[in-house]
Amino acid sequence: MVTFNLSYSAPINRPGQSPVLTVPQVWAGLQRKVRNASEFVPLIVSCEVESDETSASGEVTVNRVVKFKPGKGPKADGAPVREQCNEYPPCRVDFLQENGSKITNCVSQGASGEEADLVMTYIFEWRHPGVEEGSDKARELLEGHRETAKMAVESSIETIRRLVKEGKI
């Protein structure tokens, strides 16, 4: 089995972009992404929420089933993937997949400390049972995961900005 640990970060508010997004807007976008994944990640074609619970202490756990485009998800056969999503307001969501893979979406303050200096980071721990470390298949998967990481972060930021412009967030 091979496991890939990688991350990708991007500024949320680049110079000249409008509107400038705030932490509450970005957090609302991440909460929406948990429940409507296909709006944010083009590789996901459907998202069905099975349960959405808030504990007495305020912890939110969403169990969902997502389906990826053929050949683009964690299951080679394109079968749906069950995920447990744990929200940690206002900065982090963890997505735990049934095969042990984990994806974390995180919003953080940039180096300047200014309110608009925000960074979106996605951290991936992708597990591939049956794939041998150092194999051609492992190299192919790693390259694909690097592209997917960048696309996921950038498309999520773009979607949140569009939803804010449309008044949906």
C-alpha cells in the first residue's frame, strides 16, 4: 500500500479580486461545500447527506456519500465513497473516507496579519491499498493528486467568491 501526504495553499484574496472575502464568508462556503460538494469540486458529480448532527458541545458531524467522475475518485470502479465530515469553526473541516484517507480544508491568517490576508490550504492523506510504493502506478497517482489538490483549492475559492457575489453566502 502507498500513502501520499501532500498539501496545496493559495491566497483567498489576491490583489484586485472582488469582493474581498472575510473569514465568516469563507467558513459559510466550507460549510456549504460539506453538504453540496459538487458545487465546489468539479471531480465530484453528486453528494448525498445521510446525517447532519450537532452535538451538545456544538461539534458538527456530517455523514455523506459522494460520487466522483469515472476514474477520478478514490475507488477505481467509480463506486460512491462514504465520508464523515467534521467541522471545526471557523477554520477547519476534516473529511474522513472509508479507506482511511483524510482531507483537511483549512482557512488561516496570512503573514501580514491583515483581515483580508487569508490563505486556503487543503491537506491530503491519500491511501491506495494494492499500489506498490515506487511503482509506475504510484508515480502516476501522485502526479494526478498534485493536480487535483491545486484544482480543489482554486475551484473552492472561486466558488465561494461567486456565491458571495450572487448573494447566496
